[in-house]
Amino acid sequence: MATIETIDVSRAPRKGTRRVLGMPIGLISPIVLLGLWEIAARTGAVNVTFFPAPSTILATGFAQAQTAQFWGDLGISLQRIAVGLVMGAVPGVLVGLAMGLFRPVREALNPLIAALFPIPKIALLPLLLLIFGIGETSKYVTIAINVFFLMTINTFAGVVSTPKIYFEVARNLKASRLKTYLTVALPGALPGIFTGLRICMGTALILLVAVEFSTADSGVGYRIWWAWTVFWVDTMYVGFLVIAILGLGFSYAVDFLERLVIPWHRKHER
């Protein structure tokens, strides 16, 4: 007798949503944009003085990548982001957890966070320069302040969105406060923490370029500004490209780390 087998549609591969003509769908829009840009530059539809062809920008980038100066600028920019991220993320997560777990802390800090968060962090740079001088510390702190607020808000949101029944189960099982924090509050806040981290990486790059424009003599942002002063437009675009690649790389790195740390969260996403 013939049998009818059921197919789990939810597990069936959906290649049409991932690839078009064998190409990852995420690559289509950049390739189309760059292709149109290249054609426009080659045909004179745009002024190549201000919009050089992508092939010209790539050639300039490859040439600069052979120099120690390029990697030195990239290294110092990555260092500034890394230090600022750690300085802001660690206290931000701790404060966010405290606000989510303890009502008095929440009531005390919520007005302060709401008032200070909208202030553009780059607007604080003159004050930070007065306090810390023109060295690296002022750059670290500018990035760290932005990261702190974002991580605090997203961690707090993650804690308060955790179903209360989980805390009640821990209480019924006589779990200690520390164990409840580590096994319920922190895992519940992890999706919010990773969301905050993803946003932080992008805004950290924005602030990095801003502070390197005005207070640095090295770094990717400084190199963009220097290229503007000597009207080396190709080099400016190389700097833009480096920032874009860093942003994309940071996003993929956070996604990868999130899948490792909280795989159950991604399983619920379509």
C-alpha cells in the first residue's frame, strides 16, 4: 500500500528568498549601484572630480593598503573603538540590570537617563577636551558615553521584557538572588544586550570619525579629513569604504556571537 509522507514546510529550504540567479540576495543592490556608478563615471554622466569611478577608488585603496600608514591608521581607529566599547558597555550592562531588577534604582535613574540620552555625544567633546586634554582619553570617553547609554537602555528593556513567571519559578525553587540574576535576569536581557551592541558598533564608528576629524593626527577619520584638505578625493572615498567595511564586519561579528551565545533567540525569528 502506498504511503503518504508529510513534509515539514517550515524546514524546507527556501532558496528563492536567499539567492537570485545563484547570487546571495544581499549582494544584488550594492553590485547594481556600483555598476550604475561605474557606467555614469565612464560615460561622463557624473563629474569624476567629485564622484570617481568605483574601479578608480578600488585601485587607490589597493595601493594604499600596501603602506604602513594605512594599517597604522586602521589599527589606532580600531583601538579607540575597542577601548570606548569596553569602557561604556560593562557599566552600561550593570546599570541596565540594576534598573530592571530594582524599582528604587529604576525610579532614581530613569529621569536622569531620559534627560541626558538625547544630548548629542559629540557636543560633549569640547568639555571632555577641557577635562582630559587632546590625547586619547577624550576620544575613548566620547565613544564610551554613547555606548553606556545605549547598553543601559537596551539591557533594561531586555530585563523588563523577561516573563515574570521565570522569576516566580526561581523564587519557588528557593534560588538565591545571585543565582536568579545569573540564570534568569541576565539570559533574559541578552537579546536586548546584543541589540544594544549592534547599535553601539554603528554609532561608535560615527563618533570615531567625528572625533578624529577634529582632535586626532591619525586614524581613518583623520585620513579622510586630511585628504579633503589636499583635495585627494580618491583617498576620501577609500576612507568611506573602510568605514563601510568595518560597519558591515562589526554587524556580522555581533550576529555570529549572538547565534553562539543565545541560539534559542534566533530560532524564533523568521
